[in-house]
Amino acid sequence: MPVDKLYEKAKRLVESRRVEPIGAGIYNVIGDHGTYTVVEDHTGKLSCNCEGFLKKARCSHVAAVIILTKMKGKKLE
Ligand SMILES: [Zn+2]
């Protein structure tokens, strides 16, 4: 998946509120094909348990968490 496509998909996940923090550095992401867990380690590195991440070390779920984290810096309406 091209990076911009991945980003678009990630944005859609965030906008449809399918990214949910379930603990410190742990996020539940409801993807199109299942629910995945994105975990942030002590260095701030994110990882996901989906097949795409295992193969390519990046996926829309991790990207969605990055978008959500960035959004937190802004004031929410
Ligand atoms: Zn993933």
C-alpha cells in the first residue's frame, strides 16, 4: 500500500473513532478486517499485531495512532 493511501486509511479510522486508547501506550484499533492492538514501547516506538505490520513494519493502524496522538496536542472542539 502506498504511504499516502495508508495515511488516508489511517485518517479515516481516526475520524470514524475506531482508535481507542485502552491503557498507557496501548490502543485498540478497529480495522476493516479485525480489531488490532497497537502498543507503544518505552522508546515511543509503535508496533501493531496485524499481518501488514509484521511483514512491512508499518500499517494504517500505527499511522492512525500517530494521527490521534498528534491531534491530542490541539484543542478539541
Ligand atoms: Zn496494524
